[in-house]
Amino acid sequence: MRRPILVTGAHRTGTTWVGDMLARARRMYYVHEPFSPNRGGTGDHANGQTIFDRWYSFIDDENTEDIRARLEQEIFDGPEAMTAKGESDLANAEVDSPRVGLLDSARKALRPLRRGVDPILPVVKDPVALLSAPWLARHFDMNVVVMVRHPAAFAASIARQGWAFPFADLASQPRLMSGPLKEFADVILDFAKTEREILEQAGLIWKILYSVVIEYRREHSDWHFVVYEDLARDPAAGFRNLYSKMGLRGVDPALRLLEAERRASPSLHDPKGWQRELDPVAIMRLREATDPVWREFYRDGDWS
């Protein structure tokens, strides 16, 4: 039976690709990063409805009084509902926040469709929700997909974007620091006080986040853990498998569109692109910085 879907993992790990592909299924729609502190800013997905002010906010059952209702509205009644596939013109419309009248009409049109025998359901693409994935799965009965990407590929992508990580956002969450990230509390505080170079930051955040993912694998046997490189090598098999496991329909049209995209951009989703961007010294440092966590997902040969 289909359920709402959460696609998460560290940022720059293919969550947008996978979220978009799953949202192409019949009677599914795409929701973009409700946990992002940037939702109120500018850009394609800005909507003025920022809920969180920190990256990788942690929610558990002790701090949810004001959050659940706001997330429920954002996920099930939010503007991205209009990217629902295969429904009415309203459901397929690309609507920006100033067009309030059409937005309200679309919400009203979609709401009864979500309650029927074959409801329209969300695909929530949100790497920033990774640390709150268990809470989201429990409270919204979500089918969870966790993306894993090689630490060197992750770091190369971060360096390409020039994205420094705000470790203070983790350090300022006491329940997180005394709970899931307790093992890393001291080093997080150190990085929050003294800024490090981008690759060093990337190595640490990858290690922190995927240490949590290792625990998720042990505790949630019903979740789907997808290695980006495996999916990039054989996307047809990978997406057929995901569609089947989650009871989604319409994989063939989705794959035809993906194939057209790959023909237009042959280097799209290149699993080894990081080897052209990082020098051997940087690669060795990342290997050492993310050890032993990377060994849970990759082999020695995956570094060459």
C-alpha cells in the first residue's frame, strides 16, 4: 500500500533526483525541504513559511507541541501540492507564492483527493530532515528512503558549491548533542568555535550524519537505504525496485523521461566525477577523516 514518502540523507547525495523521480509516480506530489531554514528566502521553492531556523533540526517526542501541526499543513496542504502528477490542471500547475487565489483553489481541489480510496500522497524531499526521520516516520506513517553517497563525492560537491557548514546549528541543540550526536559533541563544539577549510568540514559532517544512518539501518529494517553510485550505474533497475517496494505506479513514463534527460546531459549523475575534482592528497585525507564509517557502505576499491 502506498504511503507518504520521505527522501532524506545528507545534502548533495541525490535526494533531489530521487525525490523528483518518485514524485513522477501516479497520484504522488513533490514537497521541497520543509525543514530548510531557507524556505522563506528567494528561489524556486521559497514560500515565506520557514518553520526551522537551524540546519538539521532534531525533533523527538519531547519537543513537538508547536511543530507537528505546522509540518502537517506544510506537507499535506503546502504549495508544492500543485506538482502532483497525473491529476487536474490545478494539481499540475507551477504556482508561485504571490498567486494566492490559485494556490488556495489548488489546496481545496486536492484535499478531498487525498482522503479517497486512492489518495494523492506527498514525496517529501528533505536531506535537512535526516536527524528527525524517525519522528517523521512515526507521526506521518512515512515510507523512508535514505540516500548514501561516497564521502569524496559528497566533499567534492560541497567544495564546488563553496558551502561551509554551520556546526553551531548542531551545537545549539542540547537534546541532539546529548542524544544521537553525543559521540561527536566535543568535536562539533570545536568546529563551531573555529572555522575549518571546506573539505575538512565536509569530512566531519559526512561522518557525523552517516554514523546516525548506521543506527537507522540497525533499527529500521523497513526503510530503504540507497547508495547513490549503485543507482547512478543502473537507474532503471534501481527505480523499478523502489517503485515496486513502495507500491508506486508509472515507472515506465518516469524512466523514459529520465533517459531523455540523460541523453541531453550525458555526464548527469556521474558516480566517479569526484576523481577529476579532488587531488590524491585530499582524497586520502577524506578517507582517513571518515574512517571507519565509510566502511559500512563502501569497499577499499571504491576510493580509486
